[in-house]
Amino acid sequence: MNKFSNRKLTNNAQSLRRNMTKEEKHLWYDFLKQLSVTVKRQKVFGSYIADFYVPKAKIIIELDGSQHYTEKGEASDKKRDEFFRENGFTVLRYTNLQIQQQFKNVCEDIRLHIDSLIDI
């Protein structure tokens, strides 16, 4: 068993995969799923579930809805990002509004990060 597994969150992660937000679906079906590298959805890491994970590049991609912009949400995200970075992951965060209005730019940014971290 690896240090990131958490059986308690597995069912929750599966439910999140089945019930993706509109923005998650858009990013997944219209970009991430078509990449030449593996991308995992709703991946469990210890006490956290990452929206998307690119294993080969160790990139975590998070899409932020309105709940992330409360004082509690921002504090939680800071702690979460710190956990990921301490464990060698790069965290990319995009707002739902960016997915809706700047989709091409978000995709280009993700691709640049992936390309900079792995040799494809």
C-alpha cells in the first residue's frame, strides 16, 4: 500500500468521477482525455482528492468553483497545495470562469507545463 492511498476516500472519488462538474467535463472530454500522456480523474492522495493528475509529469490540475473563494476555502486550498508541493507535485489551478471563457489558454498552459516536465 502506498503512502497516498486512502480507502475511505475511494468511494467519494468514484462518485466525483461519475458526477463531474460542467467545467470538469469540458476540460476532460475536450482536452485532457486526448493527450498522449495518461491523465487520471479524481485521484486520491492521502486526505485529498485531486481533480486531475498527470502521473508522468507529477502535475495536479485543480478547477476552482465559488467555494474556493471563501476564507475557509482559500485556507483549505493553501494547506492542500502545500501538501502536494511537499510531496513533489506541481499544482495548476484554474477557475471555472477560465474554463468557460479562456479554454484555449488553459489548455495551452497545461500543455506547456506537461512539456516542460517530461520528454514526450
